Amino acid sequence: MLIAPQLSYALLAPILIVLGGALLGVLVEAVMKKGSRAAIQTTIALGTLVLAFAFLWRIHGQTSKTAAVNSVAIDGVGIFIQGTILILSFIAILFIADTDNFAAQASAVPGSEDERAAVQAGKQQTEIFPLTLFAVSGMLLFPVASDLITLFVALEVLSLPLYLMAGLSRRRRLLSQEAALKYFLLGAFSSAFFLFGAAFLYGYSGSMTLDGIASAISANAANDVFLLIGIVFLSVGLLFKIGAVPFHSWTPDVYQGAPTPITGFMAACTKIAAMGATLRIFYVAFSPAEWQWKPIILTIAILTMVVGGVAAIAQRDVKRMLAFSSIAHAGFLLAAVLALNTSGLKGALFYLATYGFTTLGAFGVITLVRDSSGEVTDLNRWVGLGKKSPLTASIFTLFLLSFAGIPLTSGFIAKFSLFTGAYETGNTVVVVVGVLTSAITAFFYLRVVVMLFFTDPKSDSVTVVIPSIMTRIAIAVCAIVTIVLGVAPSLLLNTAQTFATFIR
Amino acid sequence: MSLVTVLELVPLLGVLGLFALPKGSTTLIKQFAIGVSVVDLVIAILMALRFDRGNSAMQFVESRNWISSFGIKYAVGIDGIALVLILMTTVLVPIVLLAGWNESENGRWSPRVYYALILVLETMMVGVFAATDVFLFYVIFEAMLIPVYFLIGGYGRGERAQAAMKFLLYSLLGGLLMLAAVIGTYVIATNQIGSTFDVTALSSLHIDSATENLLFLGFFIAFAIKAPLWPLHTWLPTAAKSATPATSVLLLGVLDKVGTYGMIRFCIALFPHAAHTFTPAIIVLSLISILYGAFLAIGQRDINGLIAFTSISHFGFITLGIFAMTSQGLTGASLYMVNHGFSTAALFLVAGWMVSRRGSSTIEDFGGLQRVTPVMAWSFFIAGMSALALPGLSSFVSEFLVLVGTFTRYPIPAIIGTTGIVLAALYVLLTVQRSLHGPTTPGNESLTDLNLREKIAIAPVIAILVIFGFFPKPITDVLNPASHEVMTHAGYEDPQPKAGK
């Protein structure tokens, strides 16, 4: 008799709901009139995320934690990361809903007659909403997937929509399309590496599950070369997604070219999902082989921090600068991979959550600074913004201070808890390099503060647009979270502590 | 709630009050801010009166959980050293606000912001001296940079943005090294006695000596940047030249003391063995600072730069006194911190008035001020005499104690240090001669003397310099038990003077 596999729908519900919402969004595109789509899509997207979060809330205390025949592990870390991604996506949707940012008709050639007509007709690509939801569903699956095939599927589900979304910018479309193509090509490349590594790991261990790989390593089963090749190639795929050096070169171009709300979404949510998966793979599958991979990851972590920090100094474009800063932050986060202990995990979870809010908020502010032809990302033209619009400049400064890890912002507590975890298992080098690169990163964040506040505005047409109510709420939430978690982080830290467990 | 907490809260509430005041009433804002700082001063005096001098333990303690998962507490408490520094802070704030009545008006932002920044800074200055939780100390130590950064960058003169940046980067670098050391100490504590940042608990750790040395250096470099010790001092002259007089006073008079205070409270208390190991090196650096600061002060043409370099020399003395590892030396160093605070305040404030009247900060542009503006000239003269530690002014007592305390353990450094006094006489007297005496430099004939507000502001500072010069006992009585406690805890006994022949 054939027994149907046990799927545990309750545990998969958040992922399935988001997928369902995405499909509903596609249907809306097919049947609804152009004019009413944006509002409906926004409602569906937000509603889906809230519903998914509600279902996630229902399972957060549950004990039976594997689903879909052990290929998904809904454990503490998984739930924490899924929750974080859902909340941050909600905020990201609020930015995305400010639809002035997306191409009128993506299929029209930039600068063509078609495009002009589409703009004049007030068209808007509302497909961005279902695409976002598809990406979110992949992001929800990626950090909880516990076998190599599910991991790869999740990776593709989260990446493919992003490639498309990166190319949908309303202005400077060529730059945006170039970014999308670059992201796609390099992303496909890294996926191939990931798959290649997965094949070797299977060859080594005879198992597709992370648990099986771990037991194979512990039993010292087979040819170590296969294991090493497997670890290295799988890591390439993961490190590409989190933007670690030397797989970072796409980051500045894509961050710069993509529509700013999408950049924020990518910088926050993709990094969290990819980091979640990386942590799971290294903690669950690779931890018995730590002596083999630790030197590699240590080198990459140091390189990532230093290159991100130093290269950011030379940037003149605010989005590129934040891209390099996100690279440096990826380096800090790798300290948690090296830590291999609960406090490192706790630190990483806290770091990811706070970093997500700060990043979204910072990119949200960037969408507001404009001139007649759209967003202004050239830092030299941000000069004196503090005089024109003190509130916006102050909020942006707050985000920068948090990135720099100044006390009384969430970024400081995050850095502290992360480095504490790494130090506990003797990773002194990464901690020292980490604090020193923090000083380097502080330099370019502060340079922006100098430009905003201490330099006189030029007679320039740069203005801060009055944000829509949704954007306003989203930025306010990010700013408040950044301060509150800097002053009273206990609640989130304790939550992270409770959730900092993997099941095997 | 401890009085210390009240002392911290009052300025913060004052900031809220400032923003509740109606728009466009600059005078009201100024009066309100001064009022708040005076209230704080009164509370501080009350606290000092209730302070038990005979008791060497922490007093006015308060401890509340803050971030429980790391064992971080909001924990404050003061001993004699912290008390006098807090008193100095609360005395200086109303004085600089009164003295710099018009400073807030040429800034980048409104006067309201200026006074809010100063009041926030006051909260932090009190908090940083009172913190007995290392994490709390670190947070305030770093967060304090932000208001100062905006005060220099927003209200300063000349290349203010660059000066502010240099100041902040230097301090951040030191702070981050200290962060690594804080984390290291915390992890060791977690392994040995559980998660805690309590400074007393941490001082009982057993740390192997290599680690201890590194942790010590993490703390020490941060503090040596803050209380600038050669070769980490270069940010100070730039900052002092660009900041307003009030900011300079708070920066050099109070904030830099956090560095020397931190050396006492953390470097020596937490890592006594490492402190012992590094003492020779630190004493050499102190001596270099004393001489280097003095020589560069002699060569300075800018009056604010001069004061900055004299301060570097004085910080050398303070560090020397601390690392002499005798209780006289430590009492002398602590007293020196207070006296330096007041004498620098007098110098910067009077220099600030001279500069704003003359429109130039070059020493040669002054001359013959004694005839034109006698009160201002006398004030500058007394402040200068205090800087060269003239007997009868308070700095003399502290410099004497530092040198005596050093001599009992390290005679040769004490002798070298003494040459610093000679050099001090040189740079002060030269400046006094150039700026106050001699023929009146053209352009100075019509300068006005201090007005009533300025006289009221400078009078208490001069009074303190003179009174504690003749009668330092109230302060030394408070300091002695605390210094003794620190040294005993670190395992040092004062060397017994050899019997005379």
C-alpha cells in the first residue's frame, strides 16, 4: 500500500500562504482593470504577509518541527528568521507601494515612443507585488530548508523574481536593466556553483540532508577531497547571496541600478534569508568539519570587512556607499558563522533583525531625496540637506550612526552581541579586525553626516519630497525600532536567545 | 532613586523643557538652560554635603537591570574621586553657559539646539563618572562624543567640520579598541563568575597575564586618546582651536578627565598586574607629554593652541601621578584633574573674550591689555599663574603632591617632571608678557573690559583657584580614602620614607 508522505501543513502554512498570495496577485493582473490594480495588489500583499505572520505565530511554540518528510526544519532559528523576514517585507511593501519608482511598461525599450506613451497613460507595472511575494516565499523557505535540493529550489525561487525586480526602475532604465542582467548572469553562475557543491556533498556523504552530511563527516566516511570541494562550492553560492568578498562585485552595481525600494528589500530580506541558510548549513551540516573550513571563512570574513569598509570610502553615490557598507556588514555577520555557539547565533539573529530595519529605513529615506528627474543619489548633491530638511537629515543620520555602531542605537548592541559570541569561542582575530573596520566604516558614515549638516547647501534643485503616508509610517517604524532596540534591547535579545536553536 | 540618578535626570528633563519653550525667545532659552544647570549644581552640592568622607566604599549606589541577557545593569555609585569630578562638572556647566552667553548665536543651528546639546552632555558627564557598570560606562563614553561632535562642528570657528571629524574619529578608534577589551573581559567573567559588568566583581577575575596585558592596552589606548598622551594627542589642538570657548572648557576640562579617570577606575582596578607591567612605558610617555606639550606651548602663536598644548603637558602630570602607584600621587592626580578643569576653564573663557573682542586669536595681536582692560588682564594673569602652578593657587598643591608621590617610588622621573614646571613658567610668562604688558598694540586701544555678566562668570572660577590653593583640605580629605582604596586594591603599599640621617 502506498502511504502518502506526511507534509505537516501547519508548519508550512506561512510559506504556502505567501505563495498563495502571490498567485492571487498574478490573477489580479489578469482580470482587474489597470487603474484599480495598484490598490488591490497592495492590499493583497500586505494582507498575505499579516496572515502568514499570524500562522507563524501559531506554530512558534510547537514541538514537532520537521515538515515535508524532513526536508524542512521549522526550528527556533527558522521561526525567528521567518518572522523577521515577514515583518521587514511588510515594511518593504509600504515603500514599494509608493509606486512612483517603477517602470511604466517594462517591455518598452528605454527612451522609445512606446515608453513615452505608457508614461503618459499613467501606466504602472503592478506585477512588482506578486513578484515580491514570490521572492518572500523563497526567502521563507531558504533558511528552513534542511536538504540540499530544497535549499536549491528555495534559492532559485527567491532569486528569479529579484532579477526581474532589479530591472524595473522607472528612471535611468538602462542602468537598471544593466543591473538586472549582471545580477542574473552572476546569480546563475553562483547557483551553478551551489548545485555543483551539492552534488559533491552527495557524492561524499550519500545523503541529501544536512543531518546526513553531518553524520557522514563525524563518521569520517569517505574521501575528504569531495567534502572540501563540496563545502567550498556550496559556500560560493551562499557567499554570493550575502555579498561576501570576493563574490561581492555585483552588489554595488545592482544596489545602484535597482529601484531604491527594491534595493532596500534586497539588502534587508535577501541578506537575512541567505544568512539564515548559511548559518543552518554551517551549524548543522559542516560543524563537525570546522577545522577544515574555519580558516577559509575567517579569511573571507576579514577580507569582506576590510574591502567593504575601505571601498566604501571612495564612493560618491549614496546607494553604492550603502552597498559597500552592506558588504562590510556581511563580513561582521560571518563572525557568527565562525562562532559556532549559541551566543553567536543569538547575536546573529539580533544583528539581522536590527540591520534589516536600519537598512530599509535608510533606503526609504533615499527615495525621498529628488530633483525634477527623479532620485538624487549623488552624495555631492546631498550637501546641506540638513538645512533644507532637518528632520529627514536627522533620521538618515540616525540610521548611519546605527550602521556605524554608535552606542544608544540598535547597531551597537547588535555588534556587541555578535562579537561577544565570536570571542567566546576564541575568534579574537575576527573581533579585533571587526572593531577596527568599524572605525573605518564610521569614517564614511560620518562624512555623510558632515555633508548633511556641516556644509552649506548649494543652489541646487534637490528637494525632499513630502512622503506618502505609507512611506512615512515605514520610515518612522524603522527609526523607532533603531532607537528602541538601542536603548532597551532586552526583549528582542531574550527572544533571540530562546530561538537560537537548530534541530538536526 | 539615588541622588546621582536625579543629577543625571535633571538636565535631560531640562532638554524637554527647552523644546517646550515658545519659539523666538532666545533670552528665555538661555535663562532656562542656566537655571536647569544651577538646579543641578544645587543637587550636586547637597549630595556632597551628605557624602560620608570616612567611607571608602561606593556611595549613593543604585542598580537596576538593564539588558538582562548580558547581565548589564544601570549601576551608579560614587567614591571620593567621582564626587569631586562630578562637582567640578556641575560647577563648570552654569559658568560656561553664562560666560558663553552669545556663543550659540553664530552657529549653524538655533540656540535651542546648542543648549539642548550642552544639557545632554551634562547628563552624560555626570553619568560617565558615576557608572559602576563597565558597559554603562562604555555606552556613555562613546555616546558622549556625539553632542561634542555637533557642538564643535555646528558652533565652532574656522575649520570646524574637519576638527569635529578628527576628534570623533580618534575617539571612536580608541573606543572601539576598548570595546574589544570590554568584550574580552566580559567573556572571561562569563566563564569564571557569570555574566556581569560590575566593576567590583570584574576586578576579582583571574586573567592570564598575556590576555590581561592585551585587555589593559585596549582600555588604556582609549583613555590615552581621550586624555591625550603623546603620541595620541594630535586631535586636541585642532579641536581646541575650532571649538567655542564653552565647548573647549567642557572638552578639556571635563571630557578629557574621563580618560584619566578611566585609567584609575578601570585600567588599574581591573588589570593591576598589567598596569604594573606597563608602568615604566606609561611613565616615559607621561614625561614625553609633559616636556613635548610644554615645548610646543612655548612655540604656539595661537592662544587656544597654547592652552591645548599646556593641557597636554598637564595631562602628562596627571598620568604620571596615577601611575606612580602611590596614594599621594593618586590623590595629587585626582586633585590635578579638578584644578586643571578650573584653570583651563579660566584660561579658555578669558582667552575667548579676548579673541572675540580683538577678532584674532594670535598672541602677537594682543599687547598692553593690562592698561586697556585691567579686569580681563588680571583674570588672565591669575589663570596663567594657576597653569604654572604658582604656590598659593590650587594647581600648586596638586602638582606638588604628584611630584612627591612619584618621587617616593620613581625619583628620576619625578626630577625630569620637575623641569616641566620650569617650562610652564616660561610659556605662561612669555604669553603674559606678550599679551598683557608692554606697549598697547595698535588696534587694541578701544577694547572694552569685562562686563558684569562676564565678571560674574569668571569670579567663582578665580575664587575656587585661590581658596583651594590655600585650603585644599576639604578636597584632599574626600580624595584620600578613595585613593588609598584604589591603591590597596591594586596591591600597592605606599613606600615608607627612609629615616633621615
